[in-house]
Amino acid sequence: MKDLMVKLLGGEKRQMFRISVFAIIISLIVGSVIFIFIGKNPFSAYGNLLQGAGLLPKRSYAGRQSLFTDFMSFLDALTPMIFASLAVAVALKGGLFNIGVSGMMLASGFLASVFVGMSGLSAPIAKPLVIIIGLAAGSLVGGLIGWLKYRFNINEVVSSIMLNYTLMYIFTFFINTFYVNPVSRQSEPISDASRLTLVDVNAFGLKFNIPLAFPLAVLSAVFIKFVMDRTTTGFEIKAVGLSRRAAEYAGISIRSNIIKTMLISGALSGMAGVTYFCGYFGSIQPGVVPSMGFNAIAVALLGNSDPLGCMLASFLITVISKGSIYLSSQQGIEIEIADLITAVILIFAACSEFIRMYVTRAAAEKAQAKGV
């Protein structure tokens, strides 16, 4: 068994990619066992997930709905997940653990909703302003966490968790006091002119949504990949992440790179916030931090903190989350079963580093035995 693991997952080249694929395959097998245990056909169940996500056609559709409309809704949900996972990935590359993505999302979504979404600005002005506010708000919160880390050596996990709930309570107060909708008990919906999703577009006899920021999410992943692999800034961030002492010895500024890393991570979190609250949703639920910010941690781990890997991992997790309701209705099972499948995938994703260490150690032992 150990030799097989070394053969399949050993070697430095693309090892983490193979480990991520291995984690996904194992988790899907475990999911199949769960479906069989409850008396369901796993192939049919996974097919329902793909149908619910808009990747396979359903048996029937409601009026003015089709595979295309479901797929556009899927892309709308995928967009903020890509941004959120990129935010975590950048922080991990810099040796930081950004668990404050949810708070940054909330800050950017709230400020963009209040200052732009509830104004009467026209679309050509409102939509760019939403993006600018998202970038600025997320960067400010991320920069604050980075500054606290360097200036006072406050662990970024502690400060980001505390900021998550501090921001949640502050914005909950303002929403409930000034901006609550008496019917939905959420914040007042933002204007269509400011929303980053074109809602209820009528074309080709269909009614669908268009996520305007999805191309921006893809371009952001490509840009972050370029920055990390091809620029001095990316090299310095990764150097600090690997060893701060060695980076400092080489003349790299630890202070500026910690703050720079969190500024970039915060900006991406801000984009996740505005595409979530001012795109996919059109309002904010008070008293709640978006769980997407926490899921993005495991998604980034599953994607090996690589921007393109994060896109693929985000795709997989969004398929499960979007398809879970349809799976539940078609298979007659609780929706929590889909959440369980997601949890299994994320657990194996979190174990990817352990798997890498195990395979590396096994390969070293094998090489040593051959040498003897």
C-alpha cells in the first residue's frame, strides 16, 4: 500500500495537484458509500448534483427556465467563491492564515450597499463604484490585520476572528436601526443599477441572471498567478511565507510584505463581498457572517493555494452546494447529506499536507532501503 502511494503521489513535479485529485476521488468514493448505505444509487445521486448545478439537463423545467438559466445561476454563485479562495490562497503564500474573509466580505458588501446600492446613481457610475468600494474596504480591513501582526505581533487568526464578529455586530446594528426591510427582515435591496448581476434578463424566451463579475474573477486568478510566479512582489511574498528569517537575511522587508500580503488578500475578499452581497444576493442578512469565507479556507487548501487550482476547487464545491437542493428533492433525502459530502471533501483537502508529508517520508525510506 505504501509503495502504491509513493508511485501514484510521489515526486516533486505536480505532486500537490495529484494529491488534491486523490483527495477528491477518495471523498467521492466515501460519498458513494454513504449513498449506498442509505439505499441510493451513487451514480444517480451525483447526476442529480450536476443537474441541480446546471451542468446536466433536468427532466423538466419551469416556464422560461432551461439548462442555460441554471448554468448562469451557477456562475453567479461561483464568482464570489473564486475571489474568496484567492484571498485565502494569497495569505497562505505569504505565511499568513486569513480567517477574516467573512468579515471583509461583510464590510465591503455593507459599505457598497449603503453608499452606492441605496443611492440613485446610474449603472455606468454605480457598478464601478461598487467594485472600488469593495476593493478599498477589504484592503483596509486586511491591511489593519497585517499591521497588527507586524507592529504588535498579534496573531492574524485571533485578530481576524475578532474583527469578523466585531464587524458583524456593528453592521447588524446599523441594518436593524436604519436599513432593515420590514418584510424580509434583511437590509433594503440594492438598486438594479448598482448590482453586479443583471437580474431577470429576458432573452431567447428565457429569464436568467448574468454575473457581470465572473470574467473579472477569472482574470483575477490569472493575474494573481502571474504576480506570484513572475514578479518580484510575488517572489518576496512567497519568500517571507517560507521563512521570514531567511527572507530578512536576504534583505526582504518583512513588515512591508506582511502588510502587502494582507492588503492583496483583503482586496480579493472585498471583491468576494461585493459579488456576493451586491451580485448573487441583493441584500444583507443581519446577525450573520457569510459561511463562504470559512469554506474558502478549505477550497484554497484543496487548490494547493494555486490561483488556477482555487478556480477548479471553487467549481467543485459550488457544484455540490448549488446541486444539493435538487439532489435532496429527487432522491428524497435530507439536504444535509450533500453538506456531508462537501464536509468529507474539505476534510480530505485539509489533510493534503499530511498526505504529502507521509508520501515524502515513505519515498525517502524506500530510497534509503534501496541504498542499503
